[in-house]
Amino acid sequence: MENTILVVKVHTYSDGEKIFFIEKSAPTVEKAVEYLVALNTLNTDKDITFVMCKEFRDSRYTTI
């Protein structure tokens, strides 16, 4: 079974609520790291962060 690594955008609102968006998917951790570094480099919004995860269910995720 192939693993897909997700790069997830986490938008945190001022009231603490977090909204999750799957920004990219990658077949390997190495490729996901490339995406993560690029997205973090381009990100200028303090309310947005990017994380890598291997599971994503019901707004709970397991980060790597």
C-alpha cells in the first residue's frame, strides 16, 4: 500500500478556530518537505501555517 503524505494549510482565526485545507499531496516524505519549504518560504500571513501529515480525518491529523 502506498503512503501519500499531505501538506496541509492551517488557517487559525483570531478566536482560535482552525480551518484545514489540503494544499498538496506527495508520494514521498522528501517531496512533501520540498512543498512544505516552498510554501513556508512564500507565506507572509501570520495566521497561516503549513504542516505535513500522513493521516487526515475529521479535522484531526497526525503530523510527521
